[in-house]
Amino acid sequence: MKLTGWIVQLLLLASGCVCSLERVTHNPENNVICPQALNCSVRDTEPITPLDVVCGPVYVCSLAVKPTLCCQGEDCKPCLWISIQLSIIPDLKDEKDRDTERSEYEEESSGDWDSGCVSIPDDTSEGQSKEYSLCEDQLDQATITICYQPAEGQQEWCKRVDFTVTSVASRKLLILTLVEYKDVAFGRTMKITVGSFAKSLEVEINEFPTLKTVCSLPDLKDIKQCKGPRIFIKREKRVVKVLLADEDERASEGLSLCVKRGREGRCSLMPNNIIPLESITYCMCLQAWKNDSVRSEICPFEQNKTEFNANVLSNMSVSLAHIKTNDGEPVLSWNLTAPCRIRAESWPCQLEADGKCTEVEGFRQKCCNDWTENSTVLWASGKFVNIRSQNHQQLCVMLNVDGKIVRYCQHPLERQYWSLLVLLPLILLCLTAFGVLLLVNKLKWSLSEWDRRCHSQGMQDMRGQVLLLHSSATDPELVCKLGQLLSELGFRVFLDLWNQTELGSCGPAAWLHSKLDHIHKHGGKALLVLSPSTLQRAELYWKIAVERQSNPATYSSDMLASALGCIFADRKKGCGAQRFVLVQLDFDELPINEEHDMPKLLRGLLLYKLPSQSQGLLMELCLENPTNVSGKLKKMWWMRKAQRKLAQGVQNILSRVRTDSMLTQSDLPSLDMEDTEEIIFLKNEQH
């Protein structure tokens, strides 16, 4: 029979197969039932060439496959009960024996369940021996093959059955029974092929009933696979917890849970087992399952329709659209989304100025019979055709759901008042923002004007006066740039490099004392720029004045020596920190990480490192100390701006000094090489 014929026959007899599904007690280890006349053994063989192992005088008359439940207690598994009708071809000595054998063979076979082998082939024993090959030259050995092919496209696999043929076996039909579990599952289709020496394959296509169909049979409901998980509902204050347990009272591990919008709805997996109370509806159903078991389903809120009907109404929504037909007739189309398949009555109404909605007669209709559902929403739609109204924008839809009437409008009348409530706060917000901008701009103008007036010559004394002191070995350009920065910030700066004429007329010591007296009278400070030479001179001054008890002025009388003398005199009086402040530029790597690294003469004086401590230095130099809020805000604004300018200016100065230093160092090797070559040349000339 052709493969298509088997499929048609299978479809026609599908219902009969389900009704005749049997449950038998079977041990999976005993999967071969062999006739007593044969000694059988089963083993695996390759599916590529299964017919190559077929041999011996055995002929497959027919094949029958029956789906069965093979059980051990309540644990039942799907299996295939395969019955193969075999005929052993006798080895006849002469024609008379062959006629007698055929007569006996037909009498014995006439009452059997299959008539595929009611007669022995007409070939002689000599011709018959040519049609089959001996199994390892043994007349009493025979082999057939059985192959299985799942319909899902999985790999085919085969088994071979080996027989030891006896003289008794050649006198009647034999039935070999195989019980197969491998790749057998509920709802799966399996193709079984049996081959013998005649190479005429017997094919059977079997479709096992689905688990749902099996569990619908009354006598099979008690099997393990038909006992789905049990679902429990636990209500708390604001949520509902769904608890699951399988048939062994174990925890819900490995169980799956989904929720449905009614019994006919589609099931959507739940991310967890907690449902907010406001999301509960009377049509909500729950399904649970584990692995290959059937699904358990409960609808626990069906009897609480009154309690949860409010949740259904609050989660309903209707969208309206005004369209026209091809004939130009006006149509009011509506689309209803709801968590349950409700039954309602709908009609259009005209919204009046007083808020009432008057029914438009002649358009009442029942809804909703045709629902559409996807994974997120459940909806139904309808329309009112040829509806006339003076103002289509004020047409609404009324729904009567279980006696509760709700109204849905595309442009509700109340929205006019809502717009005023929204518009007034927006106007106030804009006015407030405009006022804040005006205030900020006025404050900026006031601060800028105050800053401009403070930069004038008459207002510089308010910021403070500064005397800038340095060593003669310090780069003059660097000191001048620093003095210029302080001057731009509003300070009055005195620097010897800018007063050479006055310095030459009165001398360094007299000029220094006059400026110190001047800034001290006006509350200013003297800034001493530290450098390696300054530290060495301070250390040497201390040794001469204290340890040697000599007058350091006899050794040096320049500006730095005079300044160190003033610091020494103030130190004796205990007021050295009142007039002098130390400044260190980060460019100079000085060995003064801690207080004890500082020369003894300079200990106790305030030290500021630029540009990192620019704000601290400005706070020290600035004389302003406002008492009102406006003055404090102005000083804070100026301090922030001045600190940024001083730090950036010092950083630019240091960057330029570093660049010049690198260029100077790169020129030194070439100069040294030239000097060396010149010295060697002169020495050679002398010799």
C-alpha cells in the first residue's frame, strides 16, 4: 500500500484509535514477546543500510501498530505495541511434500487475523533459496529489520531481530510483538517500516493521541500525566497571590503559570504570582502546568462579579472616529477595549451645552459578539451608519453594561474648562520666568557696574595694597606678570622693577621701609616670592644674625637683604605675620613640604601656593568686609571671578616659563659641545 493510502486510512480511523486506547501493565525491560517456536534477540543497527542485514527464510506477512499506555502503577508512558506476522518458508524435499505443506499451511492460516500469507509462494525450494541469502551459512538463522522515523524530522533509527528457526516454526504463522518507548510521545506521529528478504517493505504510520484527548477519556483520568498542578488563591490587603503545588504536594518549582481573559481567551505567561487587586476581573482565569502534564484551569473570581465589576468598567475605554462611506454617508465608528468579553447595549447621543447627552433615536444595538484578542488587549468594534448631527464633534457613545451606563465622547464639554485650568498656571509660570530673567539681568548689570567702579584708581584702596618682593635671581618677567595680574584684579601693587628712578635716588633700604610703612598704614601686605636663592639667603641670614651674632647688612645691602632684615625685626617683636606673606609658584620645586623644611627666619609666615591656592591668597589680601547681604553677594561674585582669573593667569605664566626652560635646556648640549671643541682646539694650538 502506498504511503498516502496509509495517511488517509489513519485520518479516517483516528477517532476509533482514541476510543480504543488501552492501558496495560508492562515492564520496559521486557520489550520483545517472541513466539515459542523462535528464539529471538533484538539489537540496534545502522539506519543507512538496514536491508543489508536481512537474511534467512523469513517472510513478513503484515504489520500492525497500536498506541498503548504502558503503566507501572499510576505512572503511565505512551508506547507502541507493534505486532509483526511472520511466515517461515519451509525447506521442502519434493513436490509432494510441498503440496501437502501448502494444504496444511492454508488450513492453519485461514482463521488468522491477516490473510497476507494464506499461501506459500509458487517458487520451488531451489528457486526460493535463490531469493534469500543464508545468515552466515546457517539454514536455521533469519533476520528482519524494523526502522522508526518520527514525523518531526528527527533522525531515523533501526533495530534488527535475529531468529533461530525450528522445524515447528515452519508449519504455521507466527506473531512477533515489540513494545517501543523511544521517541514515542503524546500527539506525535511515527512511521514504522519492517523489511524482510523479499524487500517488499511493510509501512505503518501511527499518530499517538494528544495528552488532552487521552485525559478526556473517563477510564484514563487517573494517570499521572492527567493530574495537573493544583492552583490556590490567597487574598491579602491589596494583592492576590497565586500558589501552585503539584500532585506530590511539593513546591511550585518548575511549574508554569498563565492568565486568560475568560475561558475562551488566550493564555499569557505571568511574570510572577502576584496580581494587584485593582487588576482582578470576574472573567480572569488561571492555568498551570508542569513539563508534559495537562493544564489545570480555574476561574476563581467568576462568583464575585459584583465585587470586581467596577474593575472591568474602570479599565474600559472607547475611541471614536468620524468617517464617511463610499456613498458619502456619515459614520460614527467606535472601538471598545475591555478586560472581559462584556455584553452591552450601545447607542449614540448628542452632547448639549449643559452637559446632558440626548440619545439619537433609531441607532440602538447590541454589542459585543465579535471580540478580537492579542497578547496585550481585547477589543470589539462597531459603527453607526448614516447618523446626522449639527455638530459631529459633540457625538458620544453610551454603553449600558449590566445596568451601569457609561458615556464616551471624543471631545468632552468639560475639556473647555480643563483648558482654562491648564492655561492659567502656564501663564503664571511664564510671568514668573520672565520676572526671574529680569532680576538676573539687573543683578548682572549691577555687579558689572560695581566691578567697573572698583577697578578705577579711586576704588583700588578698597581691595588692598600689595608690596611685591623677590630675589634678584628670580626671573624679572615672571615677577612683573604676577604684579600685573594683581593690579588687573584691583589691587594697588608696588614693585621695585617698576620704580627704578625712585629706587636709585633713595636706595633699596629706604625705599623698602617707606613702602612697608605705607601699606601697613593702609592694611596691605608684603608678598615675598619664594625661590631657591630666597631660601638660601634666608637660611644664611639666620646663621649670621643668630648663630654668629653679626650684622648681616655688612655682607649684603640689596632689596632682599633689607626685606629679610625687616622680617627678622618683626620676628623679634612677635608680629612677623602681620606684614609679610609668602608666595610659592608651583613651577619651583622647593624642599619645603612641611613646616620644618622652611628656613627658621621664615617659619610662622603664611604660605600660599599658586595657582592652587589662589582663592586663599585673595581672601588674605582683600580688605573689604561687607556687613549687608548685597555687599556679601558682590564680594562672593567678585571673589569667584578673580580666583578664576588669577589661577588661569598664573597657569599661563608657568606654561610659558616651562616652554622657555625646555628650549634653553635643548640648546645647552650643543653649546657645551662647541665650548669643548674650542678648548680642545686651543690646547692643540698651544702644543
